[in-house]
Amino acid sequence: MNNRLLQFSYKYGALIFIGLVILFFSLRNEYFFTYSNLVDILRSISILTFVAIGVTISLTVDGFDLSVGSTVSLTTVATATMMIWYELPLAVVLIVPLLIGAVVGLLNAFLIVKVRIPDLLATLAVMYIVSGIHKTYTKGYSIYNNMQFQDGTKAPGVMNPDFLWIGQGKLLGVPFPVILMVLAVIGAHVFMKYTRFGRRTTMTGGNEEAARLSGVRVRRVRAWAYVASGVFAAIGGILYTARVGSGQIDAGAPMLMDAVAAVFVGYSVFGAGRPNIIGTFVGAVLTGILINGLTMLHVQYYTTDIIKGAVLVLALTVTFVHLSRRRA
């Protein structure tokens, strides 16, 4: 009986917990369970979900990308400066940040795959480098419309209205970032679960030596995972800029831990026990619900980290207790 209960809680505990949290907040605030608020929750987690998908892919190959937050910060200010400082076309504004994210991913891949520095150490170093680059590039200033430079002159440009629509507009009544998020989750899930390269990625993380003996080019797969992580972080940076309408310094700093928390909460979804896209999305939804509900209840913002940490501990406890029993 205890084993059945543990098995049930392992597979469906995260979904049941989300349901209970929604019920609790709905009873405490009549405006919580409304269409507009639920859509706001999904819009608020759209950026986080893109970053978390990248972290999920890096964890799938048994790695860990700590540089995603800094990549978001760099691409955020790069996107803003291309419009406000240089008045570049929208196509350039969208493509260049993706290339920046890919370059950061390639740097991580080179250090990890070629130089053989451990994942955590390599991406930690890159995190500091990228963080320093984006602050040096902007001289520590946030980027906004017609901003004033130190010499007294003003920037010639403003944020492109078409670009702002990406983060603030709606399509058929649904915020466009939410549509992008859903498409990304479905696309990444299908790719990782049903394509040959996606399965090879999972094989590489499960047992690298066995994957190599099976003919998988594990070094290429691991390099691809870090490039993908950088690109998804860059998309998060683009969406962040379009959402707030400016380029904020250290915009991605808090996203790293939230993304990691979403990924690890996802370990317990449907009993996966490993990184998975659907679980990551569920973890991001849980994070958004907690932050939104606690804010509506006027809970002090600095206490939300305690609650998020407690939820993460609970999810990891259920996951790893079950995994240890299954091995035994």
C-alpha cells in the first residue's frame, strides 16, 4: 500500500499540488481563477519557459548550463541597442541576438567538449564573462528610448512598434508570447521524444559510453545541446525586451534559478525522473501560479523564494526517494 501511494504521488503529485494551489488561491481571492489572470500567469512565465527549455536540453546530455541568465541579459541589451542606438532593421534585430546565443553556446561547448572542463565550472566562467561583456558594452546603463549619453547627446532611435508587438501584442485574443511558448514546448517535446537526434540526445545523457558504442557522435550531440541552450536563452532575451520595452541591465540574473527550479520540479511530473520538456513546462506553470497568487494575497515579495524553495525540496524529495527505492 505504501509503495502504491508513493508511486501515485511520484507520477501525479506535481499536478495534484498545482490543482490544490489553484483551489487555495481561488478561495482566497475571487479574481484569481479568471481568464484574464490565468492568461497573465501564462504570459509571465513565457520568458522563463524558453530559458528553462534550454536548461532542460543541457541537463538531458548530463550537463548543466549556468550561463543562460547572463545570455538573457546580453541579448536583451543587444536587442535594445540595435534599435535605439543604431536604428537597424527588424530582421537584423531578431537574428543577431539568436547568433549571440549560439556563439555563447559554442563557447560553452568548446570548453566542455574540446577542453574537457567540467560543465558547471565552464558555464560558470562563461556566465561571468558574458555578464561582464553586457555591462561593459552598455557602461552599466539600461537602454531606453532616446536615452541620454554621458556626453549630453541623445540616442537617435526608439523601440520598433512591430518589435514591441512580439512581447505585448495579442493574436485572436491570446498574448503572442503565450502562443510562442506553447509552440516551443510542443516542438521541443516532439523533437526530443520522437526524432532520431532527440533520442540520441537522451541516450548520451543516460549513458555516454553506451551511446558512443552504439554509433552516436556524443561530442557533437553535447555541443548541439549547449548551442540550443544558448539560442533558447536568446529568445528569452528578445521576448523580455519586447515585453518591457527597454534593455535592462542584469535582466536575466533571476531567471537562472527560476529556470533550474522549474526543470527539477519537472523531474517528478508523470514519474519521469529525468529532464523532460513537459515536466519543465509544468514546473514553470507552478512557479507562475505561486508568484501570482502570493502577490494577489499581498505577501511580501521576499518571502516567495522561501516558498519556491520549499516546493522544490518537496518535489526533489518525492523524486529521489522513489528513484532510490526503485534501484533497491
